[in-house]
Amino acid sequence: MLTLLIAIPLIGALVVLLPVKAIFRVWFLSAVSFIHAVVTASFWWQRPVPELQGYLVLDALGLILLSVVSLLFLLVSFFMIGYFRHENRDNRTFFACLFCLLSMMTLVSVSYHMGLLWVAIETTTLFSAPLISFHRNWKSLEATWKYLLVCSVGIALALMGTFFLAIAAHHVETLLLPAILKDASSLSVNWLKLSVIFLFVGYGCKMGLAPMHSWKPEAYGQATGMVSVLMAGGLTQCSFLALMRVSQICYKTGLNDFYASILIVTGVLSLVVPAVRLLGEKNLKKSFAFSSVEHMGILILGLGLGAVGIFGALFHMINNALAKVVMFLTAGSVAQKYGSSRAQDVRGIIHIYPVTGVFLLMALLAGTGMFPFATFHSELLVINAAVISKHYILAGITIFCLAVIFIGIARLTLEFVYGQPAEPVLDKKENFFMNITIALAAALLLGLGLWMPAPLDKVLHEAVALIGAS
């Protein structure tokens, strides 16, 4: 079943390369995404058996990521039905890359071999890069090359880290995760430390952690809102799964304190940098990009703060994905209506597009972790984990940075929503498919903020135990 789930989107990529109508590709992506989501949902009741001699396994960590990826593609594909009614350019390559990206992100979720995991994450870089330059202007091309350059350097460092892991595990016959964990006591500690550093920096580049975040503002600023959602809500969290696999190894080998110190320092830096940069930002998409750096910092902090923090980080994976749907799809809708996402070009949205204005206010609250949205609870869990572990200064810094980030995003968002209305350049009307997608994501995020489903709570606790935190 896992092999089939990876193969179906690849077949879909071949289909959309055929000379068919552009609107067919949109509906076809929605159909394939729906099938992918249904199959993924079935795994919450019955996990698939390991395949390809244990190379493909779906555990609790992978199930969370796979569910996030599947949900994002389903929501984005529905949004595209409305979006591509206003886009007349050829979309053949765009949709082929989307299908391949879905396949490779699925492979990341189920990879149980550290080498195969690296291959899958590297391939997601190659298929996501063309999506950034959909508008094909010089700024989008520049953003694409910057993304490729930074992430390629990162992925090369991750490859070196994988090689060092193989050296550390020279007594182990394979880099399959169960084999490494079983013989953890035989791993060379010095080589493993070197491996951890290279893997963290490498995959941290792909996550967009500070100070390796330089590609994010440009890439998210130039990409369509749909692509930004898939990258900020799904692609970066694929790298987070790789760092959680590293955490599994560190817990087994007694290097958890060493790894946790790296996670906490980088997590704090990933909160401080956006807090500083957001105070002067005038571009809506770029401000949301810095918010993504902040959310990655929260994930990393949670991973380094023990069981409660890991639970909060895993819950935040889901919440972050839904928040990014609301944020970037709304920003994309604004950009399509006004032809810009800069403050000097967009004002008084709520007077001209009331629904979009309300969604932008929701994006502010959901993206900055305000109650009753679920992002509030997952961020609070991470802060609580810092207090429980007696990192009081860390908890204080986190709260302060989150407050400054809220002020920075609120200042810009309220400028967009209220004020003297600016006439839209492109005069696009409200679209049902686009609005219902954003409303659905907001409703899911609100629902998770009010009620934790029992199956989700069970899988989150199973994932925490899988990492090995006590």
C-alpha cells in the first residue's frame, strides 16, 4: 500500500504532461489528492505493513507528517479550482512538479533508511524549485536560484552527516533506523556527534531555521500562495521529521543533552531573528515568511525540551500547517486581487472585499498563536515544557519574542485590512472555491483549539514514546 501511495502521484505527473486542457489538470490533482487523503486516513485505523524489506515503514511520526502533507494537498488543490480561473498561462510543468512533490513528500514520511530519507528530501528540493518561479519574472527566478543554492548546500551537509553516521555505525550492517537503534551502544560517540552537527545544519537549512533562513522571505514572497502553503506547512516539516529521526538516535546513545543544547540555541535564534525583522517589514508575504521561521523555531525548541515539549512540537506540526493555509492562501488571494502584497499598494481590504478582510484577521490570530486557535495551545505546551525543565529564562525569552512578533504582524495586517481603501488593480471578485478552502482550514484549526480527538492524542503520545523521551 505504501509503494502504491508513492506511485500514484508519479503516474499522475505523467498524465498531466499529456496535451489536455488546463482545467483538467486542476480537477485531476483534486481527484488524486482526495484518493491520497482517503488512503492516509485509513492508516489511522490500520497501519500498513512494512514494505521493501523494511525500507518503507509508517510509524506514528511518519503518520503525522503524511497526514499533514495529504491534508495540505487536498486543501490547496481545491483552492486551485478557483485560482486557475484567473490564470491563463500554461500549467503543465507546474502540475507535473506538484504531483512529483506529493510523491516524494510521501516517501519522506515512510522512509526508514537514513540514506533513503536523504534522497527523498533532496528530491523534494528539485521538484519544489520550479514551483517558486511560476510567474516567470526576474524576481521569482532570483528567489528560485537562492532557494536552490542555500538548500543544496544544506542538503550536501546533510549527506556528509549521513556518511559520518555510517562511519559511526560501522559495526551495523545497514542504515535502517531499527538496526541503528538496536546497536546504539556500539556507535562511535565522536563520529556520531560530528554526524549530528552536519545533519542538523543540513536539514536546518531546508527547514529555514535562523541563521540558515535567508531563502525563505524571497521564495515565499515570490511564490504563489498555494506553493508557499506546501513549502511552509509541509516541505519544511519533512526536514523536521529527519531531525526527529536524529533525536531518536541521540536518545538511544545518551547524546540527548548534547543534541538538546543545539536545538535550544537554534530555536531561540529562530525566534529572535523574526522578532527583529518583522518590526520593519512592509510586505505581507515576507512577513508571513518570517512567521514561518518563528514556527520552525518553536518546533525545534519543543524537540529539545523533553516529553511535554515534544508533544507540543508534534501538535504544532499540525497546527502550523493549518495556520499556513489560512495565512498564505489569504495573502495569495490579496496578491491576485491587487497585483501586489506591499503595504503601499493594499489598504482597506475589508471595505472592498469583506470576506478576504475577515480571513486576513483570522490569519493574524491563527499565525501568532492567539486563543482559541490550536496554535495557542501547542505554543503554550512548549513554553510549559521550558518551565517544567526549569529553563525560566528561555520561557521568558520565548514569550517576549512571540509578543514582539505579534506586534510586528498585527501592525502590518491591520494596515492592510483597515484604512483608506485602495482600489484593486486587477479587480478580481470573491471566489467561492478560494474562500471555502480558507474557511475550512480556519474551522479545523479552531476545532483543534477547543477539542483534542482521542485518536490524535493517542498517536501524539505514541510518537513521543517513539522518540524515547521520558
